[in-house]
Amino acid sequence: MNQSFHEEEMDKENYFNAAIGISLTGEKPEKIVLQVDHSQANYIKSQPIHHSQKIVKETKEHISIELDLVINYELVATILSLGDKVKVLKPATLAHRIKTVAEGIVAKYEK
């Protein structure tokens, strides 16, 4: 059996530039806005989620950050790792995805 491998041309410098981790969905990056409780603000400032992170609002209660990212498994896992200290403000599709996962977690503990 004769098989050959053909490497696709890709921009290796920027391939993962708009993603956390290695899971790419084929989707384009989206503007993501997260509201993070003040108790986690210094952590998020000192350890940005991604290099595209910008602080767009800061109050005594929380900070809001904006990211330009592909929505993938690693992003969802990162948001979930902040537990109840974070809320997805935009996009609504990501907020719904996080809510669905959180409801699934709660359901496992109610059984």
C-alpha cells in the first residue's frame, strides 16, 4: 500500500494566536466580555487569561475584561475554573454554554 503525507500550508506563527490551548473549532475569534469578582481581580490582572485581555471596566465589586478568542474547550474550562467568581457578559452563546455546564454539575450533586 502506497500512501503519502502532504503537509498543509499554514501560518504557524499565528495559528494559535486567537485561542487558549490547542483545540481549534474552525470558528473565527469573538469578542468575549467577562465580569470577574473583585476577589479575583488582582489574579486576573497579574495572570491574564490571554494576551488579548483588556480591562474595560473596574469597580469596587468587579472588573470586566474583554478578550478576542475562539470559543473552544480550553476557554470554557478556564472560565469554569473561576467558579462563581466570573460571569460571561458576551457573547450570549458562551454564557448559555457555561450555564448549561454549571446546571449539569449541580444536577450531579442533587442525585
